[in-house]
Amino acid sequence: EKLRVSEPSNAYDFGQMINAVNTTKDKAACADLLTVTDPKRLPMLLSNKLEGEIFLIFIQSLEHYVVGKDPGLVYQHLFYLSKAKRFKVVLALLSKSEKEEVQQLFDLLSENQNNQYSLEDLESLKKVYEL
């Protein structure tokens, strides 16, 4: 059964939805959740709960379901994700292949670049992601 997601009203709701998405590894549902969530609210909604598994399912969902449709939204999510608590910790613990997945998403953003971000913006965000 497909997970139903709606715009989270608070960090608790968001946490519940993220746990459900993570348990089932439902990237389509995760993409839906990220599509209805205002990127600016991401650091607040994640609170201090950002972990490697969650980070990766975000990256994979954005890569497989969102970047082709709305690269601007993906850029915004990556930008605000980097402002979340524990971001640096999660980044430090990524394996080589996981870092490559993040790089792939940035490559797709370069290819699908639109007027919502410049290639310079993208380059500086890549530095934040240590790529």
C-alpha cells in the first residue's frame, strides 16, 4: 500500500512520516513528502534527527523523482538540508559510494539548470557538501 504523505505541520509529524518512508524505503513517497514540504522549513522540521539513512533517502528521492520535474526545488532542498543540525556529522560519515550519489544529483542539477539558481550557486553549494 502506498504511503500517504501530507505537508507536515511540525517536527513530530515530519519525523513520523520520515520514519515510515525510511522503514519501507519508499522513495516515491519521500519525493512526495519533499515536494509538499517548504524547503525553508527543513532544518526546523528535521530538528536534530538528521541521520545518514535519512540523508541518503532524501538524495535518492530527489534524484529519481524530483530533479527532472523541478530542479529548482531540489536545489532549495539541498541548500536548506545543509543548514540542518547534524549535517556536517552525516556528511563526514558518508562512504565513497554514498558521496558519489550526492555528486550524481549535483551533476543532474547542472544539466537541468534553470533560472532558480546559477551554476555559481551550485558550485558554492557543492563546496558545502564537500564535493
